[in-house]
Amino acid sequence: MNTVVANKAQEHLGDRPTATTNEHKTRPDGSMLALRWYGNKDVRVEEVPIPAVTEPKDVVCKVTGTTICGSDLHLYHQEILQLQKGDILGHEWMGIVDEVGSDVRNLKKGDRVVASFQIACGECKYCREGLSSMCSETNSSSVQEKLYGKPFAGLFGYTHFAGGFAGGQAEYVRCPFADTNLLKVPDGIPDEKALFLSDIIPTSYHSVVCADVQKGKSVAIWGLGPIGLYACQWSKLAGARRVIAIDAVPERLAFARDRLGVDTIDITKQTDVVSAIYELEPEGVDCGIDAAAFRYAKSLLHRAQRAVGLETDSPEIVNEALRAVRKFGTISLVADYAALTNQFLIGALMEKGITLRGTGQAPVQNYWKDLLAKVVSGEFDPTIILSHRFKIDEFRELYDAFDKKEMGILKTFVQTQFSAPPAPGTPELSSLREGDVKPSAVHA
């Protein structure tokens, strides 16, 4: 099913009932910059109306920091269902409260906040259990409900398959259920350290929890994007005896080896990843984490199947993990998988007694206060992977460069007119348009 068919199906099925709306009011005056999707590899920064408080529990924030995520590339390549032209993208953002709804109790104008990438109501069964990413009341996609049985929570800026909410790659954002979905940032913590609490800090932590990484265990991590690199950090902090990181990008492998102290496997040189893992861990690793995702088909067979629509997701990395973990080991899938796959090694899953766990979208609100404390204390430094800083009006060029893994761009801080100057020790402003891209602060 492609996105056009999915949108037609949604029209036929009608929206699921929700406790909020994805259609916001706008202010009568003024405009803002926002990154909008128009097609495969077609994103544009445009001037659009500024959102206004639409419901009593809303807050509207001035965005002081946003970024691009690896999962945004699925949208860039039109790989997630129910994209619509003009959608404002971006699920990682933070800012300053600018307008407050009448029923908001814990926030006021001027508060510095970071947003959860998911939109939770705070009151349903899943929210009461701390599983905010599985909120029952914020995702209107009937297509997702048909496909999965029940939908996950609405997400900022991640297609109508995830609720159709405008995202954070913009100068202003409307946040529904603000008391639930915004976390106050304490004084003394710069935006560069707070921003990633919106997604990749809790998501990477959640992946390690779901993989049952503990003191004395070994873990293999496929994919050294921001999630994979943070998972290496969390695994070391959890007391893992050995961490093995698998990727193809030399700079990322060098960083993982030299800065994080993990073993590495370069798939451009060691094509048999499973054998390479068994050379290091003869019984297999205790834990596996797939942080790479369905886009990375290795074989001609799966590239062809994806090209002609016989599958949406490649199982090759999952199959490697099933072969590489020990008997009765545990694997967590934190990488985005969307729908259907072929040639899945189900026999190894059963016969080896492996626990294969989808992490789901990480329940940010369940973790972020504890993780904020780790950032404040210095136990976890989010800026270790912050490579560059750009302006919001260069988002189009940034998507292209990030997609091509060019110039050492790993994780960025994207500033707006409301941003503070770079914090000490963080990257200075670069410009793709002017050809002034500073050396990566990660790989320097």
C-alpha cells in the first residue's frame, strides 16, 4: 500500500475519534518559517500562518531548537503511509511557552520546555500506566488501526498515519495536552543538552531496557546513527561486558571505537557479520539491538522486493540478529519497521528461544524526568554526538546532506530566530548554502 492508496483508504474509513484535533487555529497576523513535505525528496521551507491555542489544554511555543532525525528520512523518501502535501515535519523540538490555554495548570508564558515527540492525553489507560506512546486518544488514523489492530499515539510531524499533527521543524508549534507533553527545562541546562530529551535520549535508553542489557552481558548494536551511538553509551553505563557496534560509515565506527570504547564491525570489510560476532563471542551475544531499520536492504532479492512492492521492510538485519544472539537471548527492534516483510527467519526465533521485542515508540514521559536528572548531573552527555548547527531556512539542504551522510553530519541543532547563541563547547553555526560547513564536532 503506497501513501496515495492509504490516503484514499482513510477517506473511505473516516477518522478515528480522538480527544483532540490535528487542525489548529491560526493567529490573525504574522507568519513563520516551517519545513513542509511535497513529495519524494521534495521538502521546502515556506512561510505559513502561526498556530494559535485551539483547545483549552493547548500551549503554543516559540521554537528555540529543533533537528532532523534518521526516521525523518523515511518521510523524505515517501516510505511512511499517509503523507500529504504541505505537511509540516519534525518531531524533536523545544522552545519557550508563548501562549497558554485556559485549562493548562503547570505551565506559564516564558517557561523553557522540551516536547515529547508523541502526543499523549495523560488520562487514558495507557497513559495512566506510563505508556504514553500508546495513548489511545490522539491518533486519528483508521488505516493504522486496520493494519495494526490498534494505533499508537499521535506524533508531532510524522504523517497522518501518526495523527497528522503539525511538527517542530518550524518557528512555532501548537502542543495539545501541554501539561502532559511538555517538560520544563531547568536553568543552567543549555538547549543543546535539553533538545534530545524529546526523542533520542529516551528512545535509545528504552532500546537498551527492552534488550535486557545488564551488568556482565554482551550486546551487539546494528546501526550507528544517533540512536545506536546513544545505545552504546547506555549499554556501557548499564555495565555491559562487551558492546559490538555494526555500521558502514568509517567516521561513526571510529567514534564508537575511540570515544565510546566498543568493538566495531565494518560491514564494507566484513560482509559476514554473524561470523564476525561469533569470533568475538563464541556463544553469541546476550543481547541485540536493531537501530538501523527497514530501509537498508542488503541483497538484490530484498532491494527488488521493496522496489516492486512485494514487501515494505527488509528482514535482513533482524535475521542477522536472530543468528548472532545466544540461545535464549534477547533482541529489541528500535529501528522503524512499518508493515510487511518476506523471508523472515522465524525458525531461529522459535528454536533458539529468542525474545524478539518491538520497542514501540518509546514512552518518553515514563523516562524523561529520570533521564533529565542524568543529563543535569553529567552522568549522560547528549552533546557527545552533536556534530553541527544550522539555521532553519537551510532545512531543505540539510535533509539532502543528512540523507547522503555527507560532511560528517550526524546530529544537528537547528536554530530559529528565537534561539540563544551556541552554548560553550557546542558547534558554531554552519551554512550549507554558503559552503561554510564547519568540521564535525563529533569527529574532530
